[in-house]
Amino acid sequence: MNSKMLLPILLVLALMFLSGCVPGGGTYDHQSPAGFFSGIWHGWIAPLSLILGIFNSDVRIYEPHNTGWLYDFGFYIALIGGFGGLNLTRRKLKGKAKQEG
């Protein structure tokens, strides 16, 4: 297989895999609500959920059928830890570039 075709195919497969786990997709209900680990997952894929939500009104960023504060805690930890961690990495790289230059 051509290496130029491999990357788009892998991206489409990854999007299909991730879209099965988005909040609001009908996976959870009042009898089986989303918990802590689902909150972490939904926090990590929040940017993807936001983009998918533009095209599909059933997809949400936040799962409405959840266990309460445990889900919230996992969701916010993933949001802050994921995006805040990237910011700290950029600061370290920026500082190293100033010292070298």
C-alpha cells in the first residue's frame, strides 16, 4: 500500500473509532450513567466532540446522563490536565529557545 494513502486511512479509522465513544451518542441512560472514567475520556476527546457536534446534533461535549460530581471531576481533570500540560511544555521549550538564542 502506498504510504501517502496510509495516513488518511488511519485518520478516518481513528475518527470512526473515537466517534463511537462521544458524549450524547446514546450509550448512557438513567439506568447506566457515565462515571468517572467516562468523564476522563469525554474530557480528552472534547475538541473532537465539539467538531462532530457541529455536524450531528446528537453529539454533545458533555454527557447529560452521568453520575454527578465523579463524572464532573474526571471530565475537568482531563480538560485541565490535557490542555494545561501542553501549555507547560510550550513554556519549557520557549524558555530553552531563549537561553540558546
